[in-house]
Amino acid sequence: MRSQLHVVRPCLIAALVLAACPAGAVELPNVGGEPVSLDVVNTAAATYHFDNRNDDSRYPSRYLDDNYGEILDRLDAQINWWRLQLGTRLNASFYVARPSATSIDLQQKVLNDEVSFSLEDARRELHTRYRTTVYPAKLWLTYTYPGVEATVGDFYAQLGRGLVFSVRKMDELAIDTTLRGGRLVLDKDFGALRLEATAIAGQMNPLRVDDASGRRLHGDGSPLFFGFPGAADLVTNETTLDAVGNPRTRAVVEAARPNYLEDTVVGGRLEAGAKGVELAANGALLLRKSYTEEFNRCLSEGGADPQAAPRLCGGQFPEFNVVSAPPARQHNTIRTFSGSVSIPSIAQRGDLYVEVAGQQLRGGHLDRDNVPTKDMSGYAVYVAANGRSGPLAVSLEGKHYRRFFPLSANIDVSVLSNPGFNAPEFEGVAYNQPPTAEPVYVEPIGAPNVCVTGGRGRADYRFNRGAAIYAWLGHYVSFSEHQANPECNTDEAYRTDTWDAAAGTEIDFDGRRSHVRAWAGVRQSDEADSGDVFYSEGYVRYDVVKHLTGAFSLQVQGNSRRRYRPENFESSWLEGDNYLALQWSPHLAVIFGYEYTSVPGCGPGKDREFCHFFNGGLQWKSGSRRTTLDQVVDTVNLFVGQRRGGLRCVSGVCRSFPQFEGARLELVSRF
């Protein structure tokens, strides 16, 4: 068998050549009388995972995420010449001593019934995890000229405030989705009238490897994604009895199948501005690839073996389990459009933004009887206003959404369907981001924005340049938080009422070299029909920096929360993250962290006890690019210890991260 090195060798050579030529980046000659510049940023990280204490006998995924190493590398290169910019990103993932479905320890646990899954379940779990992968993740060419910008390749895009379409990089959640295709932006001033038009088209390009879990995403194949990883056949063992009753083991091969069917998007925006008013129209058409009809036909012709038929047909015509999927994943054609009005300055004391959107879900998936999922339509209204008068500033946000769904990617995220090929870690990949009108860190329960009415008002009062206080109050009525309600039934049985309030302060002192940012808040959600508590939370968040002397300062940052959700646990629990850092600006930071949670089951045998997580870290920044060493060692991050798992959210987009225990060294080089 040939080594996998022959596949990745050309990419590695290209990466080494680019990463080793800082002098060339400075001395590139002019071409056609125009200067040429080359920017290269390489981020390399080596991590070793110890036992993260999240074992659960029911799930192989929790037993197979310990005691392995990984090397991740991301090489970004960008060449600028004349009006052109050519860029690429090469992603690489390598794994050392990766978990095995045939380890002696796991086999012993299976034999002793210490776990409730089999070795074949473990093989399926590892089929799309910890795979050596090197691929050109992003590639683009951009032409710019006054009034014109044209891009071919990968790009980020947002239409309006994210109701219609929005894809961008979210480092906090390890999400980086682009549209690979073409974008054209034209703008022109006609005296007092300004017009701008944007057209986009292409296929969606999410990252293919999830760094947190090592899970790999496999597409169905498209000419736009050359060099991307492909799925492989899954080989498992099956035990049968021969003619005389003796057990016999035979290999069963399941044909490779994708867990992502490439989504296609066509959209645009037209904006006109005159006399302090801006009007815009946005539209996006999402077209999904589907094999439902072919899959059903294959099943009907599959013969007498009802167990083998779905496996064989799924290999030929990949079909995801859509029975419990959200409506956006059950329709092949989704039209989303909006109109907006923006007044950026009202008497130089405020501004106003209003956007009204519509959504049409068409081309429903077929069930096993070839009956399509019924069409659905919804709408959304979003309003944001700000006002200022002297030291007082007031902001208001409001939303009214009815049957307005997130444009979730066409990824097999079910943990039950297609084991061995699914990718549940990519649940959070979506192509729009409706404003939540809530604090960015709120963790939504269920899908509250599908059917919701509410808003938040915030008031800031500044005493002087160094001192301010603020407070906010929000109220939201949702009919899709307590239980799934795609039809947006507004009966009291579906309704939850939520109040969210907080108050805080911002104080700068020591010549603005020290500051205090601290606030406390509460959140209470009640079930309307019974009056019972659905969810409640009280919290304190803070960020305090105290200048010591010269370039040295001390920073304390973190949060502490008391949470209660009776649907899951009988009593409330505490959790928090707290970090202390000694900083030598701009070069060095020494960090100590303590995280904790008392949620039942936070560790093996931990039902009502605290789980504690301790860690330490160092961060070095060169602060300049004068020498080769400064460029090679631009930033170094070292993390050693433990990190609490859980849900992390940014403006309504969330993903669950596993607990971590180990060491991670990251080096960023900039040339």
C-alpha cells in the first residue's frame, strides 16, 4: 500500500517554499511597472489530548476522544499586483497515536459490558474522524477599480442585516464558511443619488475538518472543489452462523457516501441612497442537491432484504434522515428576500434601520410514499434605532419573526442516521444569521427565533471620558422555544415569556491604562400556560485591567452563572470561567485559568459535585516584523491544563464543545 505522503507531498513542498521566503516577500520585482507584494501567514498548532473525563458508556464518541495528538496547520498566502489580489489558504490536519477501534482497552470494556456499544460502533465512529487531510480550503482572485469589485473564488457575504444571507468567519465557534463562485459589486454616484448593486452566485464552502473533534466533512463532488477530501468505503465485521451453527465473521463493505450535499446560492442586493435615506432590496435563492426520489425508487426495487436495501441504496443515492430535521433541511428550494430603509442620521442625534423579509420553502423532500413535505412561507421584521443627547445614549432593537428559519446547511447532522458517515459536529453551519436583539452571549434553547416577538432597550449614561453606566431590559415572547413548532401555532401551550435585564459600568483610570468593565444580569423564562419556570439564570461578567508599572499590568476576566432548567435537572447549578493574566505589553502574558461547573454528570460519577478545571498559559508577541526571527515567531501561544465543555454562542449561533485536557502549542508566522 502506498503511503499517504505521496498525496500531500506537493502541498507540503509548496507550503515550505512559501513559509521559508520572507526575504523574497520584500524583494519581489515590479511587474509591468506595478509593485508586487506577497503576504504569508502560517498558523501551526500541535496538541496532545489526555483523558478529558467525559466518558459515557452509551456513546463511542466520548470514549474515542482521549490520548491522541494532532498537528494542525493553516497557510494563508496573498499576492497583490496592480488591481488584482490572488489569495489561497491551505489547511492540513495530521494525527498521532489516534484512537483505535481495536485497542485492547476498548475490547476489554466491550467484553466486560462496561460500555453499551460494540467494536463495530467504534469503527463507524472513527470512520470520519482523525483522518490525515491536506486540501486548498480557500482560493480567490479579486479585481478592484473605482466603482467595480469582482471576485472569482471564495468570499464572505452578507445581504442586509443577515436575515436573507450571511456567511462569515466565526473564530469563537470554529466556523468559517464562504461562498465559492463569483461576486460583482458596482457602485456609482449620480449627483445626490448613489446606487450600488451586488450579485453573488456559487456553492457553499464550509470547512471540511472540525478542529475540536477531528471530524471530516465529505462533499458529493463538484468541479469547484478540486483537491478536497473524499469519503471512503466503510468496512465492518458481521458475525453469522454457518450451516452447523458455528459463528463465522465476514467483512461487510458499505460504499462511500458524502455527509454534505453541496448547496448552491444565487443572490444579490440593490441599494439606493439620497438625501439621508438609504433604500435596499435583497434576495437569495438556495438550491439543494437531493437524491430522495432515486433513493425511494431504489428501496422499492431493493428485493426482500429490508436491512441491506437502505445500506446499498444509501451508498448509491445518499439520503439524510429528514424526519426530525428542521424545515429548511426538508426543502430543496428556499427563496428569501427583504427590503430595508436606513436613515443613518436623524438631526445628527440618532439613526433608524428597518428591514422586512419574507421566506418561501418549496420543493419539499419526499417521504417513503413519495409524498413531498408541504410548502411553507414566513416573514420577519427587524427594527433598530439609536438616539443620543448629551451624555445619554439610548438604543432599541425589536423583532417579529413568524416561520422564519435558519438556512441550515445540507449536512447529515443526525447522530442516529447513517452512522459512519454522518457529521453532527457541523450542526451550526448555516447561511443566514437573523438578528437576535439579545446580548451576544445568550444561549438559545430550542429555536426561539423561528416564531418570536420581542425587543430590548439599552440606556448608556457617560459622566465623563472615564466613567459610564448602562442598563438594558428585554422582553421576548416565543412560540418555538419550549417545543418544536414549525407551523408557528400561537396557542398558550407553546408560549414562553422571557425577561432579560442587566446593569453595568465602564470605568477608565490611570490615564486609560487601567479599566473596569463589569455587569450583572438576570434572565427568566416562564411557560405561559402553567406559569412554571422554563429557564432562569443570574450572572456576573467582568473584565478588569490594573496597570502596575511601565509596560506591566494585571488583568482579571471571567463570568459566574447560576442556571436553572427544570426540564433537565431538578435543581440549579453553577458554572463559570475565570482568568488571571500578568501582561508585559506588547510581548508577554502569563495566564492562569480556573473553570468550574456543578451540572449533574459533569464527570464520571459526578451527580451533585463540582467539576474543577485548571489551566495555565503563555502568550508571546514579537511586536514587530523587523527581523526574520520576529516574522517566524510572530505569536506563540501555549496552553496546558483543562477546559470545561459546553455550549458556546455568538449572536444566536451556537455549537457544543467537548471538555479538553492536554497541552497545545501554537505558532503564528507572518512574512
